[in-house]
Amino acid sequence: MQYVVDTLCIGKTTINHLWVVNVLFRGFEMVLKFVIDFFSFKSSLIGVNIPSDFMTMACTFFGYSKGSLPFKYLDLSVGENPRHMC
């Protein structure tokens, strides 16, 4: 799913799927003439129920930093229990 500059990828935790996502990103760049900055300090990869060693490898593969939940998006807390926010 693509929303403005944010991407949500859902799939299996395999190296083959990382390559598929990489090819999709490159195809997106070529078709829309929109360059994806993989090495931006803003780019991060957040995994849900993903083994830590796979996350480390995926972050290295894409050149992203490893993010974690909860995080802020448009000044809203994502991944935080709303009952504990008050």
C-alpha cells in the first residue's frame, strides 16, 4: 500500500520477498520518474512480529534505520495503547 511518501509492505519474511519489494520500488521509480531516497535519515523500517535478526538484515538490505513501535506520524501516536496515553 502506498500513501504519499509512506509504504506498507505485508508479506513473508524471506530474502526473496525483500528482492521483490526492491524490484517494485525500482519499477515505481522508473515509471513515475520519482526517486526513492533509501538512505535518507527519515527512512526507517518497522516490523511487527518479525524476528530481530531478519529485521537487522532487511534494514541493511534497504539501507534503512530500524524503527520501533510506538512512533509519531503527523503528531499522532501509532502503535501505542490509547488507554495509557492519558
